[in-house]
Amino acid sequence: MDRSGQWIFERIGRDRRAGRGRTGGQLTVVDHSGFEVPRPPAWMRWLPLAYVVWVLLLEFVTPTPWAVSFLLIALPVTAAYTLGPVAVAAITVFAVVLEGVLAGTPCCTGHNVHQLWENHHVAAYIATGMVGLLGVALAAHRRRQEQQLVRARSVAEALMRTLLRPVPHRVGQVLAAGLYRSGEVGTMVGGDLFDIRATPAGERALIGDVRGKGLQAVRTVADLLGSFREAAYDQVDLLAVAARMERCLAREAEERPDDELFVTAALVEYDAVAQRVTIVNHGHIEPVLISRGEVTALTGPPALPLGLGDLDDEDPVSYTHPFSRGDVLLLCTDGLIEARDRTGAFYPLLDRLRDRFAGRPAPGPVDVIDFLNTDLPRHTRVFHDDVALLALGPYDVGEPVGVGAA
């Protein structure tokens, strides 16, 4: 890992040691290594106590005397799902003591029906102790697995943060804001990508969606971003940048080998002098323009996704559109528009943007990203695909530069 990746990894560790934030909307606790471990649900944390209360109620409510204390044998295992080894050992001792107390407690008639040292009660004490030992081992194993999983996710998150670098508030002659939400719960690992660069030919942006998931998709993301970041400065024409990325993807597909490797992508170039954007769309979702209170999808000549260029005899074609002060261009992946609510309805992107920004003062890129970041979780609570957003707007010299979304 390079210095930037190491710095990001250390920053993640410091943030987690400070107990900042949440993971996937769920509260976290910090283990001895300094990383966040997801806290079990509240009902599970209170389960051992509820189990004891239930056993005591049975003891005093049941009219017929019977060895209710035998039910306490399962208490250590119940605690092992949420507590640590030391706590499980303490609960095991508590269970054995409580069994003895219940065994020696006289019933309502005043006769000591449950003999404290009868053979079956002694067997229950021994069984509880053995189950407690298994519970301690289970709790220790669970803790080790949680810590290993947290470390693996932290490394993956550091990797993705290194690849998908935070979007600066200003890039050349445009203001920008970006957002990435992984479909993998609790991680940043995914196959969506975006980037923006200020080049001599103008500000060039990329958004894409890799076919597939997991580490193979991350590898493709790394290769494609590297190709874009190099070609964006070297190539004069935006179509030539896309062609370079096409060749990069073809080489990777040959090395794997994978005949079905492809990436949907949209490339954008902003010309500040001409006040227009040039778009090359390789099978990706059309960019959305918010201009003067109107929300429009900028459609253009279709082209096959990157990696499938050999299947098309015609070369890709770029198209242009006016882009001036007060406009915002939104680039997104299909994880946004395919997010479903409880009824199965897709997220109505254009309608939601019209409801929010139509007839109102011109928004900035940060305003659009902040709105979608708040509105999308209201539409769907479970994300099954990655979501990547990149918003661009012409830079006004008189506008103060702040900290944008990332």
C-alpha cells in the first residue's frame, strides 16, 4: 500500500478509535484493536436476562412442582451469542448458583420437594458447567471472527478510498460533489467508479459501473481509473480517452480470461470558453441536467459498453449540450434509479429532482448530492447495488469555495 493508502487506513483507525459514526446505520462498539465492531441488536443483548426472568416466572407460577431450574442449563449458550468469554463464564457460575437456590427452595406447601444434592440436580450442575465451557469457547471464537472481519473490511474500505479519491469542491473551472454508497452492507467494496480531472483540454469526468462484484470488480475499477487518469491528460479528444479505456479493458479480459467483462461508462468534458459539455456514453445512464428549474435527461447516440466494442461495426459518437452558470450536471449509476421501495417501485429520479429544484434558485452540485443522499434512504432502506453519484457545475469566480461532499 502506498503512503496515501496507508494514511487513509490510519485515519480510518483513528476515527473508529474515537468512536465516531455508525456502520450501516447500526451502533458500533470499539474493541481492543481500535476498530468498530457492530453491536448486536438490543433484543439479543437483553436475551439472557429475559431468559432468567422467564425461568423464575415458571418456578413461581407453575402449580405442579417440577425441576424448572434444569432450564438454566441453556443460559450460558444464550449469553455466548452476544457477550464475551469472561461474561459468559460469570453467567455460567451464576446459573449453577441459581440452580442450587431453586433446587433448595421449599414449595408453597412448606416441604422441600427439590433436594439440593439429589443425583439429577448434581447432574444438572455438571451439565451447566460443561455447557458454560462450550459457551466460553463459542464467545471467544465469535470475537476473533468479528475482529478479523472488521479488519478485512477496514482494509477494503481503505483500498476503495484510495481508488475513489474524495471529490474536491472545485476542479479547474467546475464545482463538483460526489457520493459513493456500496451495495455490500458495512463496506465500501463495489464495482462503481467515478473521477474528475482538470486537463488542458478542459475538465473531464468519468462515471462507470463494472459488471460483477467483489475483488474482481475492484481490480477492474483500479485498472480503468488508472487508464482514465492517464488518458485524460494525454488525449486531445474525449473519444480517444474512451478508446484508451476500451483497450485497457480488452487486455484485462484477455488476461483473466473473461469474455463477458464490460463496463458501462459515461465520459464528460467541459469547455468553459464555449460553455458546453461533450458527452460520450458507452451504454450508461444518461446524464441529467438541472437548468433554470428544468430537469432533463441528456440523451445521445447509443454505444456499447466498454469491453464490447468489437461487437459493433460503428465507432462511438460524442454529442454536446450547452452548460452555463447555474446549471448542474448529474452523473449516476443504476444503483440509484433501480433502488426499490417496499412496493417494488423504482426510485423516480427525474420526478424527485423536479419536485425539489423546479421553480427554485439554481442549486449547486453539493445541494443536489445532499438531497439525493437524504432522499434515497427514505425511498429504500436496503441497497442491493452500489450507488455512485457525481455532480458538476460551472464555477463562478465570485462564489466562495468551501468543502464539498465526498
